[in-house]
Amino acid sequence: MPSIALRSLATVLGAVLLTACGLPSPASSPTPLFAKRAESTRGMVVASHADAAAAGATILRQGGNAVDAAVATAFALSVVDPSQTGLGGAGGMLVWHRAARRVDALDFYARTGAAAEWGTVDTASMRRPINGRAAGVPGAVAGLLEAHGKWGKLPRAQVMAPAIALARDGFIVSPLLARTAESSRAKLSADSAAAALFLPAGEALRPGERLVQPLLAQTLEAIARDGRAAFYEGVLAERAVAKMRAAGSPVTVQDFKAYPVAVKRPLCSPWMGYTLLGAAPALGGATPMASLNLLAASNAVPLGSPTTQGAAAVQLVGAMRVAGTDVGQYRGDPTDFAVPARGLTSPTFAEKRAPILATLDGGATPTAGDPWADDAVAPSGACTALDGWGASTLGRDRVAAPRSPRGGGDDESAASYTSHFSVVDGDRNAVAMTFTVGVLFGSGVYVNGYFLNSGANNFDASTRGPNRYASSTISPTIILKGNDVRMVVGAAGSQYIPTATTQVTFRHLALGEDPWTAIASPRLQPAQGRGVEVEAGFAPEVYAALRDKGYLPISRVGDIMFGGVHAIAVVKGKLVGVADPRRDGAAIGY
């Protein structure tokens, strides 16, 4: 197996950046934060950890394409960002093939197995630190290998070599991993093997320490050597299933072996002269697309920047509330439940809904619109050529029943987890991928060097059942201008994912803000009732305008809570990569 010697982080980043056609080092970039903004004319990787971005950029320099780099980045993230992602996780990916003028969407989110027991919930296990019932069958390894097998250029072993080196030789612990290890002490302490790594001598890892994961390296080496079978069959699968079942899961080895990656058509919508491409149900690509269409239909651009203009901020909050209500009415695996996503993301539907924004205030609760007529309308223009997501094959009688209110207690669902990364190669192929283990360290089930996801907790009483993909807010997005990539974007952060993606995209493409400004600017988040979460940095007029419209601004620290957006924009022929300052990520060109 080819090997890549693990150099210090500074050496790796420096080598990658200094070979990028004489581009400046991170110290001379327009942001004072390390590696948060980069420019290149050849290729770019932006990810939630600098070592993972460096892994993808290394593969680009070695002649790999965007898919090779994405797979390398994702496997590296499974090593360096284990509280957010990992081999036991799941996700979704969009791939733009520029020469073929085609986009593909892969759904490899957590999935239930075949047993009828997946249709019930074991309430006794829900409060345990380690909860096997929370874990769905993991799809990340299957999805990454599916993408690499279909579209990659380099050998699998070469693409996985950076991740193997990071696991075998170690990496420098980041502030985010140190914080999440401390905040997840109860979960990590419940498994002695996990505790030995992440709580050595009873103390959480600290920034600057080196974390070596030999068991994870062995698992990665097995996948590099034997492919999908190494993970989903044989001894590794048997160990994982045994540990999950011991923690209450009904999973079987056959569920692992039979896990299907869903290759889908993307959601597609024209928008302000661009083409929006998003992840199809049961993933969450419809919400930011619906929000952006509402902002266009309601003529929000002349209102100016939400940072300084109160009317613009109010309009933005209203659009996100209405879109969230409309899309939130439909959920579940589209094989089993009706989800009229094409109608929900139609500009015509947005035009019908836009008048609501003029009268919507904090005291009013939006009522969901009716997208069914628009769902039945065939796409036109670019979305016809791109073969976008079709009409729902199920009717109104198959819509999932309303979600039951969540119980009290720990509100892990309200926190901000997951990881998104973006890749563009020298031929302007692109990948947007969002990758998650669910809540911090997933279900807490630790085996073979990784944590199993908590994706099965995304089911509710109406959508739970055997052989189903869980719903998710993850929204990897690619935006085209004609036949060329204009932006690759997505976010981490549970319910903050669609709103963060909406705000960054609107700021950059509609308002013309520099990509760094668009990502670093303060964000808004509709909350329960009249609440609107606000980061610091808005003009006083904005807070006052929200109050005048009946909202109750809730102050939040501009941190991991508001998500992590990692984007690449094409500006005057240059690739501009930006990593969210709220997280530990990096943008690296080559």
C-alpha cells in the first residue's frame, strides 16, 4: 500500500499552499485567522479540519479529481473530527461532472434494518449514555466507496493513505475536539476503550496534544485493501453488530451487508440567473432552496444587507420561517412517504407564498402552503437538461402524520453537530458533501476505532419502520451559472444547516458580498414562538426592527452553535475557498 509520511501540520499546509501557483501564505490572506480563506486557479478543498483539507489537496496535487479528493477528505475527517463524523456515520453528496454536464446525488444516510422491531422505540434506552437503538446502519463507507468506484481516478489505497497516516501516526488535537470531548464526558466514560483515547487519565484531550488511533488505522487499512466487504461483512461487521446489539439495537450482520447507497437525481431550481442543485429527500436540500426562492420572489435584494438594514433582516427571518414550515410539513423516506420536493423548490410555488412575508410578524405562525400543483409541473430550462428530481410518486394520502412534540430533558437535537466540506478540481468538477455521526460522538457505541451514528433518532412515531432512510437537515448544495460551477456550499449544525446555507448563499450571490464576508457575517436563526436567535455584530437597527415586528431577539455567541459553512466560490475565474471562523476548518488551494 502506498504511504504518505505524516509531516507537521504547518509543513503540510505550507507545501500545499506554496505550490499553488505562487499564491500567498495564509498569513497574508484577507483574514487574520489561519487558513480561513484561500485562492487558487487550479483546485480547492475546504473542510472542518486543516488536516482533512490538506489530505484532499494532496490528492488533487497527485492528479486526483474532485471525487478522489472528496473521498480522501472524508476518510481523513473520520480520523481528525470524530465527535462530528466517522466511519460509523452517514451523509449525502452532490457531484458535478463538468465535461458530461451532469450532476449526481448520493444518499448514504443512516438506515434501519429489516426487522420489524425497527418500527418501535425502546424508551428505556433513550437516556443511557450509550444507546444502540439510536444507531442506524452506517452508510458513510458504502457511500464513499460507491462514489470512488464510479468516478474516482486514483487507486483506493492512494486516496485513503492520508487518513491511514493520520490515524497511525497521530494528529494535533484541535480546540473543537477538546471541547466536545469535555462536554461528552459521560458518553465517553461509559466505554473504556473510548475513554482511554478521549479522556486519558480521566482528563479530556487538550488542544495541542497528539491523538494516535491504532485500531482505527487497522480498520482503514482493511477498507483500503478489501473495499466495502471489509467494513460490511466479516469480522469488522460482526464486532460492530455485536456491540450495537449489546446496547439495544435490533441490527443484524445482514443489515450491514445489504446496506444500499441511493444514487438519486438532485433537486433543481432556477434562481436569479443561477441553477440551484440540492440533496433530494429524505435529505434536507429543499429547505435552503425554498428559502432562496422566497427571497427572490419577495424582491429582498433591494432591501440591502441584513447586517445593517432592519427590513432586510426581517424579510430574511420571514423567508426562512415560511420555507421551514412548508418543507417541514413533508418528511420521511420518499419510497414510503409522499414528499413533493419538486413543488416545494419551484419558483412558481415561491411566488404564490411570497405575499405572506409582507404581513408575517413574530406573533403569527405561518400555515403551510400547497405545493402539489407545482410538484406536477415538469421542469424547464437547465433543470430539464440536468434531469432534476421528479414529482412525488406517492399522493397526499401518503404524507406522514404530524410529528409528535418532543419530550423534555437533554436537548441534544438543538446543538450544532456534523461536518460539511466542498471540493473543486482543476477541470471544475465539484463535490459538496455533508457527513455526520449525528449528535456528539453519535450513539456512543464505539467499536473498531469509530463511533456509530445516532441517525435512527431522527425517526419519529410516523416515519419509523424497517428498511428506511432517516430524514435529515443536511443540505450539500452546488450552484451553477450556465454550465459552470459558481458556488459549492453546505453547512454543519443540525437545524442551523439550512438557515446558514441560505444566508451565506444569498449574501454572496444575491448581494455580491465577498465569500469571506458572506460566511463571517452574523447570522439569524428562527426559534420557537417569537424567538429569533441572533449573533453579535448586527447594527442596532436590526435588533430594533426585529422587536418592532414582534420578534424576541435571543443573544447567542457566534460559535459552533450557528453552524459551520465551508464553501468554494468561483470569482472572476479564481476559486475562493472559505472556512467558517466558527469552527476549526481550513481552505487549502493547490
